[in-house]
Amino acid sequence: MGTSMISCSNVDTEKAPTYPDKFSNIELEYKSGLGDMFEIMKAYFTTERLNPTPTIEIPVHAITARQLLEEQDDVIYRLGHSSVLMKLDGKLVMTDPVFSDRASPVQWAGPKRFHQTPITIEDLPTIDVVVISHDHYDHLDKASIKVLGDKVGTFLVPLKVGQLLVNWGVPKEKVIELDWWESHSVDGIEYTLTPTQHFSGRGLTDRDTTLWGSWVINAQQHKVFFSGDSGYFNGFKEIGEKYGPFDFTMIETGAYNELWSDIHMFPEQSVQAHIDVQGKVMMPIHNSTFDLSMHDWNEPMQRALDISEERGVTLVSPEIGQRLAIAEPQPAKAWWQ
């Protein structure tokens, strides 16, 4: 990773601190060329899959703004993919909000969502904090950010992601950029950006020009870990040593393949990452919303459930929009079957 001595700071287009031209991972330098892209496209169009998209209607529980505002407990709601809405210490916190129909630069092509969101972006109440893991389209959605700009109190983002938000109309005083291992507190909740093994870029010329990461969210009653996207690496153990144990983890479990195993985990690795960070309850994310790999749409959740039972890990699998109290995790239910 490119180093920076700059502490967390508001984005300032006139006095932006000097960052490295490129960021990098701790344990490896991930590269992909035209040959890799050819292999990926070939595999995508030739791999036989029984269920690339759902043959069932994915259950979705509607959420209302009133429900969110009146909630008294620390709770979690899956909105889809890696978008999660939490109520922690009475504050609403959202991860990687993507409300568009497609995880793509355009809405006429690209991966289309399997289900509706449990609440529309227009119906959301004021959100206290949004955390962003990295700038890929399935995690940083321009259309969603443009609407959320007026609804969100603070955006916490990795280094150099902030300028994208400002360009899309978010007031710069709302945007805080962090380097790995840096922390920032909002309303008594401490947020720390931690490393992942991934990459960034939204086009052909901006590869690795913004930082990527995971988030430690330390509230008064509960501590939560949000993995963002990552291949399996020793950094999870370091995060666990520094910040564990965690009451609840949200771990990337989906869009994996041997062709890009360095940057996305297989379910076995996702469960191990949960163990490494010293998590108590694991919720798999990054699945069941978009078709981003060659596995069946419901394979990640089933494999994660099977492995968690073998490893003695407490795994939860709430339906989209279903209320989940962190203090009272519900047994996993195979709603995808």
C-alpha cells in the first residue's frame, strides 16, 4: 500500500494532500492483463451452470423509515449484495449502498439485480454514516451516492475515494478519507479502515489510484467487522489481534473463482477469515443479488452454511430486509433452496 502521513481529513479540492500515484496490497501485487481478461471471458461463456440466476422468488421483507427510526436495539438489515443497514447506539449506519438495478457503469447493460431492495433510496430516513470499502461499481454506485448526498451525515471512505463523491455532488465537509489503520469517531462510534487484499478502479486508466479496505465499527454495545472485498490473507489475523473479538462479522462470500482467487475468497476462506478476526457471529455478504462469477447463484450461502457447521461457527442467513438483532442472532435458514 502506498503510505501517507496524512491523518483522516475532510476532502478539500484546493488543498488535497499528496498521495501516491498507485496503491498496492501488503502481501502481493495483483495484476491482470489482456490474456487474463480473455481467460475470464472464455470461462464465463463456456462454464456450465445449473442455476446462474434464481429460479425462486427471493424473499424480501419491506422496511419502513418509521421502523428504522423507532428501533431501539442494535440491529442489522441486509439490503442486498454488500449493502447492509445497521442501527448501532441509536445511529443508522450503511455499508456500500447500491440501489441501482445494475452493478455497472450503465443501466442498459451489466449484472442485473435478482431482487428489489427492501426500502427505496427515496424512502430512507436520514442516515448518520455511510462507509465505503472501495470504488468498484458493485460497491460504489454513483446514482445512489447522488441521492444520498443530502440524506447522509458523514461518508467515511478510503484514501482518494472522496474526490469521486465530491464530484458527484456530496458536500466535501461530509466526506472523511482514511488510510489503513486510521480511525475516526462519529457520535461516539469509532470507525477504523483496515487492510484487504484487493484492487480498485472504475475504468481503463485509473487502476489502483484509490485505496480499498475493510471496516472495524466499534459501538458502545457491539463491535462489528465489515470485510469489503478481499482475497484471503494474513491481514485478517492481524485485524483480529488488534481489534477482536467481534460480536458480528459481515464477510465477503461470493463472486469467487480460481481465475481471481487472490482477490475474492472461496466460502472456506470466508469462514476462516471470520475465525481469524475472532468473530462470534458471521453473516455472509456479496452474494444473492448480482451474477458476478461462474458459480450458481445460491452456492455461496449453501457452502458457507455447510462449512460453518463443520467448523463450529455460528452463521446467520437473514432474508433480504429481515430484522436481525445482534444480541439475539437467529439460527441460519436455507431460504435459497
